[in-house]
Amino acid sequence: MSSAPHRVAILVYDGVALLDVAGPAEVFGEANRLGADYRIAVLSASGAAVTSSTGIKIAVDGGPASEPAPDTFVMPGGAVYPRAPVARELADATRELAGRAGRVASVCSGAFVLAAAGLLDGKRATTHWKITRELAERHPDVRVEPDAIYVRDGATYTSAGVTAGIDLALALVEEDHGADVSRDAARALVVYLQRAGGQSQFSAPLQGPPPRSPALRTITDLVTADPAGGHSLAELAAYLHLSPRHLTRLFREELSTTPARYVESIRFGIAKALLDQGHTATRAASLAGFPSYEALRRVFARELSIAPAAYQRRFRTARRTG
């Protein structure tokens, strides 16, 4: 390991998510116990303490000028963004620190701060799955990758929501000190060194607004109420008193998909929820309307790059027995 200390600057602000700050800091701290030498400075644009989203106050080491040359600059997220425009003072401080840093990283909605400072123009980036579309719409020069846990583009790193900052910090530790240190830090923190699949595995089924067309909203309600029922194109069209061609055109124009794929997406969301509740993968496939477990497994592989059983081991909730 290099004997030179590695300086990490974390820029905080009122409303910052505490875990976005503490998660990466704990990874760097654990790496220090394994022989690394990360020196962490918590800064704010004004140099004054801030209040996190939980109401817990965060003391800081000073303003941007107090950290002359950070090796790594971390921009955490918070619920305040993207609901509010990024304050000029915060964008200026971000730009100032990034200009002196060896590499720049963001956690969750911290990507909106980097983008507001012009640091993501022309680069690949990600953020929390709920707000990837808004990042792309608000900053069209950013090439948003909605399903990535974290993205590296040159010396700029962005990560998905909240705990993905831990994934990113582990990747940075591996980059600095190798896989053994990163793996041991992950073990000590009881987290995965590298998660299987993208962040879509954490998203809620049928996210986003319902279809505008009454006909398509009817289909959503129909399939959700009886996912195992017969919902072929011909059956759906007959139920709505539409021609199959007209129904297909409605799906293509409004949802950019086919009726079959949309029905499958509803069933997929229901199957995920059933797995979360503790049902076996075979039972979840049956209740959600898939013809077999293998059919469900193929959809999981395509959408999440993970098997249903592996998904369930990570995400199912505890069930009461007796």
C-alpha cells in the first residue's frame, strides 16, 4: 500500500441524506483498519454545520478552501434534490472542489448537484432509479444509465440510491488497494462486495403514472386483479371491444411496448411482490400467471440478471408463522 494519505472530501448541506455520508465514510474507515490511510474531511459550502434529512446535525471541518487538494471528492444526495433547484453556493463549492480533486463521485441524487455544476456534461452517469428519467430530462447532455448500481466515466463516478454509495466506495477502495482489502472491508461491514443485477431489482412494480388511455388503464386493473387469467391480445381486444390492431397501436403509441410485454411486466411485478412475501418461486410463478417456473426465471434473467431464488434471498421480508 502507498504510504501517502488519501484525502477524501465529502461536501454536505442542509437536507443531505445521512447514510449517503456515513456509508462511504464507514467503508473508507474500515479500509483504514486494514492498512489504508484515508483522511476524511466533511465540508459545507459555508463552512458551517448542517442538518441532515433525519434532523441530526453534522459538524464540518470547514469550507471548500480548507481542503486544498482532495484525492477523492464525494457529493452525497438528499431528498431536497431534485425537488428544488441546486443552490448556486452549493454548485460553486462543488465545482471548486471537483476542480482540485483527483476523482469525483456522487451518491444517489448527488448526481443532480454534479450535473448542475456542469461536471456530468457528455458523460455517462446514474442516480436513484426513481429519478433517472428526471436527471435525463433536466440535463440532456448527460448519458443516463438507469439500471446501473454505479457508473465510472473517466475520473467521474456516480452511483444509484443510498446504499449504492457503499458499493461505490468499495469499488474505489479496490481501485486504490486491490480486491483483498475491498473484500475484507465488505465482509467486516456485512455487505456484498458486488451485487448481482442492476438497481431495477430494487424498484417497485409498475412504477410511474398509470396509462392515460382508459382502455389501457382497464387492462392494468384487469391483469392485476387476475394475473393468472387468459390475457392474450385477442382476449384483451375482445374484452375492450377493440380490434387487435387498434389495441396494439394504443400500446405502441402510449407505452412503447406490446400488449404481451405489458401483461408480462405486470405479472413480473406481482411475482416479485409474492417472492418478497415469502412464497416459493414456483408458487409465485403460478399465482402471477406465468405458465411455469422456467418462464418466470427467463424474465428475471432478462430484467434483473438474477434468478428468482437469489432475488428472494436478498429481498424477502420476514413472515410470521403460527
